[in-house]
Amino acid sequence: MLDETAQGVFTIAATPFLPDGAVDLDSIDRMVDAYVERGATGLTILGMMGEAGKLSADESLSIVRRVTSRSTVPVIVGVSAPGFAAMTALSAAAMDLGCAGVMVAPPMGLQTDAQIVSYFQNAAEALGDTPFVLQDFPLATGVKISTSVILRIVEDCPTCVMLKHEDWPGLEKITALRKASDAGSRRISILCGNGGMYLLEELLRGADGAMTGFGYPEMMRQVLDAYRAGDLDRARDIFDAYMPMIRYEAQPGMGLAIRKYSLARQGIIAHPTVRKPGAGLSAQAKMEIDALAARQINRLKELGF
């Protein structure tokens, strides 16, 4: 079961689709194997990158079943939903299939601190004993969760064991949360997203690792290993080798298509299909990604990878 001590790299998994939009179960097997081989200590599925909102309930369960049957590392399932009935149904099924916990993002429309606290109190009650990750991603949800509100949720909801930190900018939030835990507040795990754009700085601020879906998932583990070894120069060199691709991926509205194209060109998934509605890539964009990937390979060879 997921708990407050979780650390490392929980890779956000894409959902592979065939060219006709059907779920590609065979690619799920290859993808899970690749993520683990490249250093994932956990997987997070059916998140925003997993196109969860485009899946039927049956498809979601089939994906959970396939991933859990294949994975050798803990699996977290995104169960965010406007209402609690769908959330609790998927959560119960996922936990029965062997998942370690679930992830919950606030629904759009929450505007006040009291509304946000109440929502997560109710979500925790609906989920029962299931440990959950609070996803703080205001750029996607439109819901701004302050440090004081996060601390209130952590205090009120013992089953909230992890924060998926994706505020941007958000480094000061990590510092404030760690200062609060140093002063006696319950310390929970903090794993960071945003495509890994600020990974090293987030680690230096007190994050426990990464939870994101960058198209080269080994980057997070390589940076984390160098950081843990105390070799910050090497950590920065590794990050710098990937930075052009990280920057390119960060284009609003295109990130998922870019990540899927990168995963497909590495053979991790069979097709780069983004389920409709979703953006595709032009031939010129693909050429740009190919050029960045070639330079990235050369730089990593210089670093001994």
C-alpha cells in the first residue's frame, strides 16, 4: 500500500492506442516493461497524460487489469471524477486488482479554500481506507491550492499520503511544505511533475522524486541517482542533455502528442495515436523532434550513457 515514505520515480504512463483509436493492450505490456527497465520505482496510470477522460469505464478497468498483471512496481490509478460514485467504483476495482493507491485532482469550479478542503474531506471519506495522492495541477484544473490548504487537507485526511506537485511556479510551495513538516506537521511524500522541467531544483527543495511522463523516462532516474550520490554537477549535466527535448515537450496543447511520438520512435509503444479529440503532429514537428533526439543521444554518449 502507498504511504508517506514513497520516493523515487513514479512514471506517468501514456495510454497506447491503435491507429483506429482502440486501446492497444499489447503496447501496454511493452510500455510497462520499458518504464521499469528504465528506472521507474512506480507507475501512475489513467492520469491526464493517460487520456483518462476519453476512456469508457470498461476500457479503464481493462487498462488497470493489464498494467497490474504486468507491473513489478507499485501502481497508482487516477480516479478523478466530478462525482464520487464513479471515483469510488474505479478506486475499489483498482485496489482489488492490486493497485497501491489512487490519485485525485480537484474538479474545475472550486474557487474558495473552504470548497477545496470540503471536497477532499468528502473524497477521503468516499475512498475509505484507500491511500490517495492529491494532484495539485492548477494550470490544468484551474484550481489554485495554497500551502495552508494542502496542510489542512493533510491534517484532516490521514489517507492523503502524497502530493503530486505540479504548481508552476511552485518551488516556494515545496519549501513551505517541508518547513511545516519540520515544525511538526505530518510529512507526506512529494513527487513532482511538469515534465521534469524543474526536477533538480525540486529535489533540492525537499521533493522525494518525480511523477511525470517525459518521453524519455530514464531521465528522471538518472538525475535522481546523481542527486542522491551527491554529484550535483553530474545531475545538472544529465538534465542539460535532455533539456532541449523537455523544452520542446512543454508546448501547451502539444505535449502529449510529442511524448507519444517519442515513445513510438523508441519502440516503447507501437503507434503515437492520440485519441480524438487530440492534437497531432505535422511532418515538420516530427523532423524537429528527430533532430533533438539525435543531439540528445550524442550528448548522453559523452556522459557515458
